[in-house]
Amino acid sequence: MNEPLIDCHAHFLHAFCGRSDWQDVNAARFRAGEKIGVTCHVASMLGTYGFMSPTYFPSPDDVTAGNDAMLAMCRGEGKRVRMMVTVNPNHTGHALEEIERCVAAGAIGVKLLASRRADDRLLDPVCTLAAMHGLPVLHHIWQHRRREWPNQEISDGADLARLAARHPKVIFILAHIGGGGDYAHTFHALRDSPNIHPDLSGSGVDRGMLDDAIKAVGARRLLWGSDVTMCTGLAKLRALETTGLLSADDMKDIRWRNAARIFRAGSFDGAA
């Protein structure tokens, strides 16, 4: 299939992430993307990935370092990479400054980690600014939060739905329906939140997951993504082609047209 393919949930590494093989990992992602047919990686770098401050609670300096590296990658890679600016809402002033700085340099979205529960009022300033700039917000989600987990403030679809109701002008990307927990709970929680678009990334590839997603929210609200594991992104792509539930137009929507709709006009010029 020669249709464009936009990966709406991608990550790359950088020199301050604590891994000596970071360049090899990035190169492998690009090679895998080319084989799969990815025409654009919409990516973020998560501070220093826990090397110099906690992964889900990155310090302002670490956030800036990751965003600087992401900006540099965008400049170097041209049309095949777009940036989501990572922020830690616990540092409100810095988060807003980073959004303004990175949007001026070409960022097209905002990435929120498990730094604060999705329905926390501390996220409101970030979402208000995202609305002003027309930026989708990708929020890390655990599919059905039954208990607390160490070193993170996890959120599930119901938490994100409450945030989305407070910010109806913002498009929210619900991260990785295959990322753990009960995705059936997620579909029920966001069914009536039209400004939430689930992405299909994550390591889970359960039979029936994609069928249920299509039935619950429809093809026009689903986004293809791979997160960290390109192999499971490929598995879901192949599974979509065999569900029997999708028309050719539906496949185009999930592969790239939904992304082109929710991001600002021109975000993928030359890439999709």
C-alpha cells in the first residue's frame, strides 16, 4: 500500500538519556519505519528518560534538554519527523515557556507524561495554551486505573474524559490502548468524548482489541501509532487490514487522514 502512514506516537533517544547506543536505537527506528511505510514520525523525547531526574517527573532542565534534542532532530531529518513538546505540568511556568518556545520552532503538539493525573486542575494552563495554538495534547494513559503505581501519577480514560470536558476546544490523544490494563473500560469511558482520539500503540496486541475500538468510537477517531515498539505497531497495521470492518476510506483515516485533521493545517506538508 502506497498510502501515507503517520505515526502519531513515536519516541527517539538522545545523548543525555544514559544509553551509549542511543544513535543506534534511533537509526533502527528509522529503518523499521521505512520498511513499514511510515512517512512521518510525530515524536517526543521524555526529558532524560529517568537518567538525571525521574522519568515521569522530569526536572525543568531535563525537559529542556529533551526538547532541544527533539528540535535538533527535526531540523536534521526534515519532512519525516514532527515534534511534540514534552512538559511537566508540576512546573507550570516552565511548561508554558517550553510550549511557546518549541511551537515557535515548529512543534505541532504537546506530550504529557504521568506527571499529574489527567483530571488535575494543574493541567488547565497547559491545555488553555494548547487551545490557543491549536495543538493536540497526547496524554500517557493506563487503561483502567485500579490502584496506584509507584513513581508515576497514572491516569485512565475516565480521568482524561474529565479533562477533555473542561477543554472542549482541545483535541486529546489517548495514548496506547495496547499499553496495559483494560481497554474495554477505556472505550466505554471515552465513547461520549468526541475530542478524545485513541492511538493504537502499545505492546498489547490482543485479538479483538482493534475490532472493539472500531465498534466503540469509529474509524475517524482512531490514530495509528507505535510508541516504543515498532513491531507491535506493524502487527496492528496488518490486523487492521484483516478485520473486515474497515473500508478503504476507513483505512486512510486511521493511517493518516485523522492525523491531518486534528493537527494544524500544513503540519504534514511534504510528509503525507
